[in-house]
Amino acid sequence: MLFNKFAATLLSAIAAVNAISLPSIEQAREHVARGLVPQAFADALDPALEKRADYMCHMACGLAIYGAWECGPEAGPFDSECLCAADSSFSQQVAACNDCGWCLYQSYYGYLAGPLDTCGLPITPTGTQCAETATTLTPTIGPFQTYTPTSV
């Protein structure tokens, strides 16, 4: 059962990677230097690193951030029709990211809370992996670190 869930997440992330054009590792490193994406995302793009499952989660969440930027500036506001469309780059990434996202919560959800809320999605991950240790944490980087959902 756990393997099937892992395999589904992995396949979803791989399919999503193929649906959006990846930034080069140099572009991602530049974005890290500017505080726009977590260092782990740039690391996941490094071809010299072994592509482990945890890097697939970094890829899905990092690409969700880039997908959101296709529909608005880094700190929003986002065009909801663009962002929330079923075939948007963001929508194609976000399910895989949310499934594994508790493990990356502090690093990625400060970037994802605004886009998630724009689409009426929960601003916290939906999967259970790492949830027992991460649910008490708060995002530490990104423009939405202290984000309050609009639906509250």
C-alpha cells in the first residue's frame, strides 16, 4: 500500500516535470540567491546528484512555485483563471507536492500558501508523510510565511 502511494506520487511528479519547462540549474541558483525558491529545489535540478524520491518531492513543490509564477508575480496576486485551470503548470504539480509536502513544509509553503488559497485549496499539505513532526511548524521563507487564508 505504501509502495503504491509512493509510486503514484513519483509518477505524478515525473509526469508533471515533463509538462513544464524546467529552469536551468543556473537559473534556479540565481533564484535561490534572490530568495525566490529554496536551495533544495536547485539541488534537485543538479544532474550530478542521485535522483532520490525526496528530490522528486522537491521537484514537484519547486515546479508548483514556478507554475504559480506563470500566473502572477512571486508575491501575488495571481490570475485565478490561469492558476487554477486543470491544465495549468501549477495545477499539474500541486497534487504531488501536497502529497509529500509536510516533509518540506517550512521551506516551500511560504511560497505556496498564496497560490493554494487562490485556487481554494488547503494551504497546508494533504499527505501524511512527516505530518507527525511538521504540523507544529510554520514556513520560514517565502512571501507567504505569515499568510492568512482568505476563506477564514
